[in-house]
Amino acid sequence: MEEMVVEALLFGDKQAQLLAARQVAQFSTKQRHNIAEKGVVPPLILMLSTDDYEVIEAALFALLSIAFRSERNKMLIAKSGAIPVLLDVLQCENEVLVELGVAFLLTLSSCASNKLAIAASGAIPLLLELLNSQSYNSMSLQANLDILSTLHNLSTCHQLIPSVVSYGGVATLLGLINLASELVIEKAVALLENLVSSSRIALEEAAGTGGAIQCLVEALEEGSRQCKEHAVAILLLICDSCRERYRGMILREGATAALLQLSVDGTRRARDKAKRLLLLLRDSSNCGQTTKQPKNVVLLEQIMRQIEQGVGEPAGMSVALLEEMISKLRT
């Protein structure tokens, strides 16, 4: 069967190639490795350049199957010229092919050796364009998650972060954080943290964007555990970058209660970040900003002293009492 598929892909007509490509997806991992070594990748890539959507779909599935769990095959596919052709697929009018192409690009981007080539091909601005509102609404949830995951993979190569930022990545991600899908928000906040923690320009853009602090505080209040962890890390970076400017803005958005809650029941990293941010928000000796209600300042001081003594420790307070005090801050 392997020999027949290889022969059809290398020498067959359009219909033979179509049937052979479909067969590849049914092969075992070993069989896929074998046919990749026998040169089927270039003809499959050529099939992506046709104007027949059925042929393109079959080729994409075949290439995805060959790349699956094989770093060697991912590199082979990229070196064989798949990336520029794949970006053309992402710009076609067929939503099924676009979403399948995004999944394929995500697979290729998971290989460290492919990241620079993917960025050099112009993938970053195209992916960000797909994430913007009109395209976002026309694609499936999985496709949007795949795009964010691809950008995250690329951003782990630090020399590519300036490109993500310069093409409007910060504004795009902040826009996504306002959307209703919890999974999209979680991935968007995670990628945003990666950008602002590595780029001063990204941090300043995030901090200076109108409504950014508000949407981050909302993510802190309503997001998943991981979302809250990333949101508090970003707010800490923003406040630490210019405490005099951003302390009052964060307080006015009502972040205190959520931060206190997070300092008790968040992930270990979130608890640490929340406590550090609370310390920055707490002391007003160097700036004139205060919360709207003075009683909240006093209550915050009391809670912070108790947290420093250790919640649940002999010298500290019970979690139940802390919860009660936090609820007073929310009223």
C-alpha cells in the first residue's frame, strides 16, 4: 500500500494524487515516516497550489498527518517550501481550508527550527489580521485558539516579539480580552503577558491603551485560575513600571478585593504576584492617589497586616474571616 501511495503522489494524475493523499491520513506513524523519506512531501505541497479546494483539503490532511509528532518531518515540510504556500491557503475564501491551514501552521510552529522561517514568510501580520474582529467572528473557536497558540509559539523566540508588537499584537490581544469566550481570553492574556514581560514597548502600549487596565481587572475578577495568574502578572508589571501613574488607576477599577482573594486562593505564582501588587497599591506615601472611600484604605491596611502574619497561621487570621473582610471591600 505504501508503494502505491508513493507512486501515485510522485507520478499519478490529479485524481490518483487525490486518492493517495486521502490514504496518507489512514497510515500509521511508521508508514508516514516511510513515505516522507521516499519524497512525497514536495508533491503534496504542490497540491496546495491548485485551485481545487478538494485537492487542497486532502493535501493539508496528509501533510498534517506526516508532521504529527515528528520534529524531523516538520522541518522537512518547512524546508520543502510549504510555509509560503500555506499562507496563500490562509488567504483563500474557503473557511474550512483556512481553519485547517491554521491547524497545520500551529503544528509547524511547535518546532523550534521553523519559527524564524514562519515569521520571515509574513505569517505574523496575517495571523493578527485573522484575529481582528470581523475575521474572529467568522471563524470557529478552535481556529482562534490555534492562531493564538501559533503566535505564542512564535513569541517564545524572543527575537520575534518586536514583530508581534510592531504589527499591532498588543491592541489585538486587548481587544480579544473583551470577548466572551473564556478560552480565548485565557490564551490572549497569556500571550499578552509574554509580550509585556519581554518588551518595554509592549508594556508601555498595554499600560497606555484606554480601557486596558479595566479589562485586565475584569479578567482578574472573572477569569479562570490561569487567566487570573496572567492578568495579575501584567498589572504588576504595569504598576511597577510607573507606580505614580498607574497605582490610582488600578485602585479606581476596584482591583483590591480580587487581588486579596487571589492572594489567598490563587495559584502559587498568582498569590505571590497579588501580594506584591497589593504592596505597591497599599502605600500612598509617595503619591497623592487614594481610593474613593477612606474606610477601604483602612480595611486594606488591616487585611494586609493579617496576610503578612500568615492566613491560617497561629498569629494570623482564619480564611473565613479574611473572606468576610474581602466581602466588605466589595460593598
